[in-house]
Amino acid sequence: MKFPDWMYHNLFGNSLRDWTSAIGSALAATLAVSLVRSLIVRRLAVLAARTETLYDDALVELARSIRTAYVAIIALCLAGAWLDFSFRVHVLLRDTAIVFAVLQGARSGTRLVSLWLGHYAKRHGDLDRTTITALGIAAKLFVWIALILIGLENLGFKLQGFLTGLGIGSIALALALQNIFADLFAALSIVLDKPFIVGDTIAVDDFEGAVEHIGLKSTRVTSINGEQVVFANSDLLKSRVRNLSRRQGRRLVFTVSIDPATKSDRLARVPEIMAAVVGAEQSAALRRCHLVGAGQRGFDIETAILIPHPEYNQALDVRQSILLEFYARLEREGIELARPVIR
């Protein structure tokens, strides 16, 4: 293809044809990226809205994060590498492309972090907003620091000494703030591992209460007596925590004493009566009911029942219903309870 003579006119060391080719290539690349971005956003966004997977949402968010201005600048800088410039100009173009590539990477990375945190918080609605915000800030800061270090390395900066000093300073800072960092990492462990969530009833040593708030440094628990107890997250994870809300049910054991004057045939009826009463109660299951002893007070009948619900008040209501019906049947059978021994 033959170009007009004026296309060979020299401008800043390059012909107008070379300038046109370089700028045209940069504009074509920018246009192609913009078209692909629009296609992904329009077509894939519709499909992503119908699914619950994170991958298609991430691809859509990645496409939306692409900034046309950044792409155009990077494309122009890369196209400038084919033109005849001085060494300093080529270095400037390369460095400019690296800077805007880092900015675009940071923009895309932070958008993906926000998407992942939003998706994670949606699936785990028990997460504290403060914890989610802190995790987001930490993750985005990590993305920025990593990309800036990569960019500086590509710009020709020697980072070995800086990283060595940063590592020594980080160790000193970690030693000075080890208690705070221990609580922060413990909070992260609680949020991700979920030994308990807000609203669960937990028992720590002799203390029992409902989890009210899980923060970055401490967890607040409201006891059954009404007072609020604050645990440091690191101390909480070091303790033996029992999550009472996640047990399969409550096992209750109680003893009924029968009058020592009761005949053996009537005494043998007592476990049968208890089994019938518990069997009629849909909210409980009989584990055992036996005569376990006899003394001055009377015959001791021990019963164990399982209530498939973790709520303690509901378990007490079920036991009360069973005992009232049991006592009513004992009255109909003419079986008397033992009377207290008065000395």
C-alpha cells in the first residue's frame, strides 16, 4: 500500500505514518477492550444474576473494574515503544505503563475483595459488620502493598534493603503489640472457623451466657443472670468453650422416692408408669428408668430422659409436664411418694 508523500513527513523523529500506526493501534486496542468489557457486562451479568456461584460474578465485576482511560494510556505507552525515541523517553513510557497497570490492578483487586466479602457476609449473616469492615480494609491494604512492591521492582528500585528493614521493623512491632495481634487473629479465627456465632449460648468454665457481640479484640456475652461479661478473643479461644446451642438436646436425670411401705408388685409398676408417661410426651424420649436404691427414706427410682431441643426453659417445661402426669398416675394407682424423714 502506497501512502501519500506527506505521510512520510518527519515529526519528532518519526514519520506521520509511524505516528498514525502507533496511535491507531493504541485506539484499536482500547476499543477492542471496551467492546469485550461491554459484552461481558451485558451478557454475562444476566447469567450471573440467575446463579449463586461466585465465579461468574467475579468475572463481571472484573470487567466492570476496567477503566477505559487506564487502558488507553497503557496502550499508547506500549505503542510508543515502536517509535524512535530517546532512551529516556522509552523509559518514561515504560514507567508510565507500569504505574497505570498497578493502578488498574489495584482497582480490580479491591473490587474483587469487596465482592468476595459481600458474598461471604451474605452466606454467613451472623458476621459482625465491624469484623467484615476490618477484614476488607486488611485485604485491600494487602492488595495495594503487593502491587506497589511489584510495580517498584519493575520500575528498577532495589527493594532488598527496604524489605529487610521492613521485616525487622515488623518483628519489633509485632513483639510490642503481640497481645493486640493475638486478639485480632483470634477474632479472625472465630469469624472463619465459627466455634460459635452471635446468639449462641456458650459455657466457658463455670460461666454460661448468650453471645451478644463478636468484635476485633473482645467478645461480649450476656449471662443468664443478666450481667455482661467481656472476654478477650485470645483468652476465649484458649479456654474450653462449650456451645450449648449446637447440642442435639438436653439430658435430664431426676429421682423419685417411693414410700418404703410399698409392696413389691406395686413398686414394679413405677418404672412402667414412668415409661408410659414419657412415651406419651412427644417432646421427650426415655433413656432409662430403674430402681437404684432403697433406704430409710424409701425406694429411689432414677429416670433419665432426652429432650431433643437445646433450650433449657423448654426442657424444664417438658420435665414438669412429665412429673405432673406421673404423680397423677401414681395417685390413681394408690402408690404414695416417700415422706421426708424428720429427726
